[in-house]
Amino acid sequence: MSEFKETQRFKFILLPIILLHAGIGLLLANDLYKQLYLGQIDAKKPMSDEGLILTAVFLNVLMLLVEWLFSKAKLEIRIDNLGLYYKYFPFIRAWKSLDHRDIESFEVGKYNALMDYGGWGYRRGGKKMGLCLNVWGNQGLKLQLTNGKKLLLGTQEPAKLAVAMNQMMNKTTYGA
């Protein structure tokens, strides 16, 4: 059996987040300039100089943290004849493993990330849906585990993943 490997990263979300950060930064810079240098305080929502500075610092640090998170997040899936392995940095740093005895059933197919799990990333869909680890797209490996838990791993290579899962389950189950 050949080994299946897939690494996924957030591709399309980082640029909008950086642009949002830049926009927020420009608005805050404008407010800081008006209040600290021109002495113009917004009459509708007055804020102390210290409060405005702390707000600007907090929002910039928060946006930098979000940018870092999306730039470093990485879902990795590996399947060989011994089992399925996955990790999702920075949420799951060490490889988690499942062998054929841990998997009651599996299905590779479409799902709706927004409706089923509330979006992309590290998501919990409740007891009915289980844990979802995805980056983007609408294709995934849906696993029903023998312990009653459910897991969905997003994939950009559903056909190859399905072949690898079938080979792993058949080879380990029947000793082929």
C-alpha cells in the first residue's frame, strides 16, 4: 500500500485579514492623530487619551494574533497500512492515531462547513456532528468511531483519501 499524505493550510483568508488589520489601523491612527495632536475629541463617543491608546494597542495585538494563527494553522493527514494519523497545529500538536479497530465506519464526501459546523477551522458540531478539523472546501472524511465519537477531517484530495482508507481498512481487517 502506498502512503497517503496531505497538508492543508489556510490560503484565501490571510489576505482579507491583513487588509482588515490595515483598515482598522488606519482608522485608529486617524482617531489617535485627531485626539492626541489636534485635541479633537469625538463628542459622540468620548474616550480618554489612555483609553484610546490602550484600545489601539489591544486591537493591533489581537489582529496580529489572528494573522499569526491563520498563517501557522496546518492540517496534516497521513494514512498507511497501520492506520490514520492527523494533527492540526496549533490546536493538536502531536500526531493522533486511529487504527482500523477504532473506526466503525467511514465515508468520503461532501459536507456543509457553515451549516453543519459553523465554519472552518477547529470546530465542534455537538454530539450529533462531532469534531471537525478543516481548512477550506466542502469535501471530507467522515468517521464514526467505535467509542461513539464522530470526526470529520477536511480534504482537498477526496478520491486519493478514499482509496487509501479502503486499502488501510481492508488490509488491516483481512490481513491482505
